Amino acid sequence: MMLASVVRFWHNGWIDKLYIQPDFFFSYRGFEWVKPLGDGTYVLFALCAISALMVALGYKYRLAILMFFLSFTYIELMDKTTYLNHYYFISLVSFLMIFLPASAYFSVDARKNDKVAFQRVPRWTVDAVKLMLGIVYFYAGLAKLNSDWLLNAQPLSIWLPSKYSTPLLGDLLQERWMHFAFSWAGALYDLAIPFLLLYRKTRVPAFVAVVIFHVLTRVLFPIGMFPYIMILSALVFFDAPFHKRILRVFGRLVNTSIGRFENDKSKPELGMLRIGKPILMIFFVVQLLLPFRHVLYPGELFWTEEGYRFSWRVMLMEKAGYANFKIVDAETGRRFYVDNNDFLTAFQEKQMATQPDFILEYGHYLKRHFEQQGHQNLQVYVESYVSLNGRGSQAYIDPKVDLAQVKPSYKHKNWILPFNDEIKGL
């Protein structure tokens, strides 16, 4: 699936559009050194695709999964503008797989070398993948337990009516009750599906629900390959005999019988397994705690977005706004306004206008840019207005704060103006 994703990304011209054409890229804190590589970015994507194929085949697996993790995560870190929860998910799963014996059975490695071929692996190595999927779903469900989602059907009430041309559902999507039905069903699905997949008696109907849910979201929303990735990932909850039946069919297509891998050997917990076990325990503690870091900040999470990323808050808000930057000479008082189109793509500007850390980073960039042109003693101010989940637009950033003097940090951004409403929930 990731091989297909990279090929699709390349085919649609998104490498050039997102990583070659822009003059400026938004960075993650601590990873400012990660930048697109010019035309070398194509080589990076090619390396990612090749390593994905090698992982799929189980060929030189350990090297391949390490290459995939590093290349894909580098791509993800090149520009914060393109952040998506499922990119983060892929990075986490690929890191997890570095420590798992995923090529022990029905792989090129296992076919070529009996020493790395094992019919059985420790149960925790499979359960680790299940746990990662469970965290994604359950935390996404917890995030939906808020008043906007459950009591106001927001932001689905904004998005669904525009899907009037959807076959069979178009007319229904105009109905208010349908917006609430989708909202409540989405929350219940996310909260329940990991447990329904774990329980053998409900596993098959739960998987049918997974297929219906993700196909429906793919039809209604432009979220790329993610629905298909989640559908196929859910197969990990099925027992070994189910997977053997699939491999028998696939084996006939590639002229490889699974019988040659039935060696009755169990993978000993040595090497990467011994190293990986404590590492993954720490990894999962971080995954369980990180989504709750927003409780350390005051104010409305959806408004400030402090602790919003990396917390599995999927499609919970519709934000729209604009940011008008003013550059002031501190000595003379002379000023001028910035045309954001001179520095940002339309997509970057849309993302920047509603996210405080983007606004601050862009403000610092403008100061450096104009100083390089010979200007001195510059101050940077922004007039910003934002609408959240259908509410009226309100002032977002304090227009009296000189952004050039604000240092990036993990402290609360007190230069974000207060939200004039309340969203109750987790």
C-alpha cells in the first residue's frame, strides 16, 4: 500500500508542487535542518518506494524497513504544511516494524536462508501492531467526545451538504439528522472497533464495518490512500489460519507453496527481539500519554492547537481565516503590508492562517527576508481572523504583539486571543 501511495504521489505531480516549487517550508521544532533536497527529492521518493517494495517482498527486510522508516519520515518532516495523521501513523508503524520479525515466514529472506525462517513468532510481536491500531482508533473516538461533534454535528454539518452529488446518499446528506447520525456513528465506531476486532465472535462483522466505514469516508472525503491502508491493516486481528488461506492463494500466483515455510521452528527472543521489547514498551508508554499533553495548556484546544497534532484528532474541525502581516520600521514608524502570495503557495497560506506556530514561524521568516534586503530594526505584526466550526470570525492573534520578538517554545502562546465560546469534551 505504501508503494502504491508513493507512486500515486509521484504520478500526480505532488512532489514538484509541494516540495520543489515552494520557496519556503514550515519546519517542526528540532527538525529545522530537514528540508527538501531540490531535484534530489525525487531520489528520496524513489528510495522510499524501493524500500517499500523490499519490505513487501521480505527481501533484506531489516535494511529495507530501516530505509523505509528513515526516508518516509524525512519526507514527512520536510514541510509541516503537509501534516496528516496517517503520515504520522505510517512513521510509527514502520518504526515499530524495525524490531519485529516480519520476514520470518513467506518472504524472500525466509526462502533463501533457513536460518531466518520461522513458522512461529512471539505473540507480542503481532499484538504490538494490534495495539498500535487500537490506539489510533480508540483515541480518535475519545477525541470525538466533545460538544461540537456530538451536540452540534460539527464540522460534518459543514462538509456533508456539499456532497449532494454522491450517488444514493446525496439527498440524505442535506438532512440535519443525517449529520448527527454520521457524527454519533463515527464516535461509536472508533471507540468500539478495536475491541470488536479482538473478539473472535464479532471479528467478521467488525471487519465488514471497517470496510463500510472506510469506503464511505473515501467516497465522501479526499483522504487519499488512508482508508485502504486501515482496511488492510485490520486483517492483522485475524488468526494465523486465515492468513495461511490467503497465502496459499497468493503462493499459487507466485509459484511458491507455503509448505516450504512450515518448519515447526519458533523464533527465539534474541537479537532485535531482545533489544526491541524494552524499546517498544517505552514507545507505547509515549503513545498512550502524548495525546493528552494538551491538558498542560490553558484555553480551547481547537483554537490554540497546543497539543493538537500527534493526538489522533481526525477531521474534528473546520477552520478558515486570513492573516495580514505588517512590517514596521521601529525607528521611523514606516510600514508596509506583505503579499503572502509572494512567499507562500495557496495551500501553505491556508494552513498558516489558522495555526499559531505557522504564523510565528512565517513572521520570523519575513523579518529575516527583509533584513537581508537591507532593512533594519524591523517589527512584525499580524492582523488575523479565524472562524472555527461554523462560528463567526473573530480576532485570532494579538495585533499589538511583535512576532519578531516572540521566541518559539513549548510554553503557552499567550499572544493568541481568547476563544469567545466553549467546546466541552476531552
